[in-house]
Amino acid sequence: MTADNTSLVPAFVALQIGTRRIALPRARVAELIVSPLQYTFPHTTPLIMGVVMRRGRIFPVLDLGPGVSGEPSRSTRSFLIVERRIADVDEKCAIPIQGQCELVTGNMIAAEDRDGHVLGILNLNGERIEVVDLDKTIALGTANSAALISSAEASS
């Protein structure tokens, strides 16, 4: 996916996570891939669904569902390769998407956000889409996943 970085109108990638439609700043998205296989393995790290391979590289698959909709995403074959910042280092990872993904342009308006992960709102043909901060959404998802795990353990 490429875009002209000299454009005066900001670009975003609109995508479906679970039942919600969100947007990410285009600068954080490297490419859209379709992978026939997602490899899973036993682990205890919240949000990591497994890994996918692309061009000889391994990308962790991070589930944004708990941070966006409060519940895990369903499995899929479509992923966005995105760049996140962790411990002052940029790292590429894959996020599973459901439904369509599109490159859109528009001006973002300010939004009230009690969790601190929403950067603003895009109005696309009457649809209001939250533009989220990827790193803060991952952090919120980690906290929500831990809460889901704790409640599941308490009820069993």
C-alpha cells in the first residue's frame, strides 16, 4: 500500500475489528496481507493470537478486539501489517481484520475519550469512525484481556 506523503489531507486506513469499524493513521500501516496459515502455540501473553509469515519474516498476530470492542476477535485470513512502538523500538506486527479495509482521506475532528486511545473522529459519508492510537489500543486490550481471563478463572 503506498500513498503520497506530501498530501495536505491526512490519510487513514479504515478497517473492521469484530463488530466495530475503526481507523488507523496511514503512516502506521505497511500492507494488507492474506495468509493461508496462522500458527498458534501455547503461551500466556494476552492479545497474541499466534504468528504469520510473510516474505520470510515472522510477525506476531495481535488481537485489537479486547481494546476496541471488549471481546476477542474471531479468526481470519486477512491481516494488516502495522508498525507499533514498544520500549522505544519500532516493531511490525499483524492485526487480524474482519470485512473490508480501505484507504480514506479526511480531516479528523476532536473526540472525547475516557480511555485515552481515540485520537479523533472521521466522518465518512455520514458514518462516524474513531481513529485510534495503535499503541494505546494495544495497552487497553492487554488490560481488558487480563480482566476477561480473571473473570473466566473466577467463574470456573
